[in-house]
Amino acid sequence: NAGVTQTPKFRVLKTGQSMTLLCAQDMNHEYMYWYRQDPGMGLRLIHYSVGEGTTAKGEVPDGYNVSRLKKQNFLLGLESAAPSQTSVYFCASSVPGISGTTYNEQFFGPGTRLTVL
Amino acid sequence: SQQGEEDPQALSIQEGENATMNCSYKTSINNLQWYRQNSGRGLVHLILIRSNEREKHSGRLRVTLDTSKKSSSLLITASRAADTASYFCATDVRFGNEKLTFGTGTRLTIIP
């Protein structure tokens, strides 16, 4: 199994450009997540999905959109990139926990390093 | 705001010594998890401890949880150079949701 994969690994954008980051998982996980990681800030949740066709906002959703058309894929879009979106983006997936209220481990992809000039 | 805060922010020890890092959180939780991140890589799950557990072991890892103090510690015994990484605690929120909140991490350096 490949686990969680992310495409692309690196990208440089100019301010105002758009792009889509792709996350794919082959573990049949229900839950998927997008995080950004900035120096000294830890991981912050952007958006997440608890199943195909459903998405929800996380801690820092502004400037991003997501879609979960297929269970194995979770796309993160930047419609008009800004320098403040320079970051490392991680996708993760997990199974629902016991009774839906306790959560199992999250499996992370290798990350996408995005620079917005 | 961060739910979990690790302490110290950075730690350097000699190979073979034990490393201890701490995590404090603010609200009641269902469980607490620890993750490791090697430089330039994604996070890898190490261990999960539930709110009704006080201590858990996995190989050279020992995790404790004190819900009255809202704190957890991760002990790595007999450290190795390969343990050099950043370590993060992550908590969910009791009566909450499907999300985890990660701390800012402890950067551990093992000196050969």
C-alpha cells in the first residue's frame, strides 16, 4: 500500500495564481484532513471531511476550498494565492474512532511545500 | 489557539540518555496522541493514550497522562541518533468532534 500520497511535492506560485493540491489514500479511510505547517505554529487544520461528498471548515479555512468527490481523494484548492499561504501542506486520513467520538491515529502524507511570491 | 503546548521547545541530549518532553492542554479530552516528524517528512503516529489510562508503553516509549493537571509526558529511553526529530502531542476535544489539535512540538536532537 502507498498509504497517503500528495501531489505535487513542491510548487512556486505568483500572487493571484490558483492551484489544486491532490491527496490520495488507499486505506479506505472515511476521514481526511488538510493541514498547514508554519515555523513555530505546529499544524493547523484547514478543512476536513468525514466522508465522500462532505467537507467542513477547520481552524484556518479562509482562502482555501476543498472537495471530496471520491472517498480516496481529497483536493485542496487555492483560488487566488497570497504570500501568507506560503507553507508546507499536509494531508492525513484516519478511520472513525469507537462510537464516533474517540479517534484513531491519523496517517500523514509527505507534504507539499508551497511558496507564493 | 493551541490546545496542546509542548515543553521544552528544543532538547539536546547525548545518545543513550533518556529524553522527556511534556505536553499541556486546556480542555477535557477523549484521548491524547504523540507523533514524530523527521525533517522534511510527514508526521508518524507513535502512541495513543485514552483519558481513562494513566500510563502506556510501546517499545522504548513511555507515555503518561494526568487528566487532573491536563498534562502528558513522553519518555524515550536509551535514545538513538535516529530519534532526532520533532515530537508533537495531539488532542481531541471531549464531547467534540472529529478533529485533532496539534501542539507546536519539541525539537529533539540526539548527539552521537
